Amino acid sequence: MSDNEIDELAGKIAKALSEHASYAPKADGLCHLSEPEQQAVRDLIRTKRHAVKAALFVFAALVLWILKDAYMWIVGHLAFK
């Protein structure tokens, strides 16, 4: 893309965003949720992050346990031959 095409595309995007913003009932942004609803969404996202971290921790512990058992099995078989 040339610089002129990029500038033209950026102008079209800016125009579309400004038209979309003019339809929004609030002047402070494009979010149509009330403050308690926004806080509830933030809490859900925070809860999801904590759940993902906990699941990754459990998965990592399980993988380490399996690796330890595999290592012990291999070492045990090599030691007795």
C-alpha cells in the first residue's frame, strides 16, 4: 500500500468512528453499560484470569508429577540392568 492509500484508509476509519461516536448516548465513550454493569464485567474478567492461573498451576503440577514418575521409571530400569 502506498502512503496515499494508507492516509485515505485512515481518514475513512476516523470518519466512521466519529459517526459511530455521535450515535452514542453518552459523551464520555462508546460503552453503553452502567457503572455497576461495567464493574460486574471487570469482576468477571478478574475471576476468569484467576481461574486460568489456577488451572495452569494444576496442569503444571500434574505435568511435573508425570515427568517425575517417568524419570523414576527410566532410572529404575537402567539401574537394575
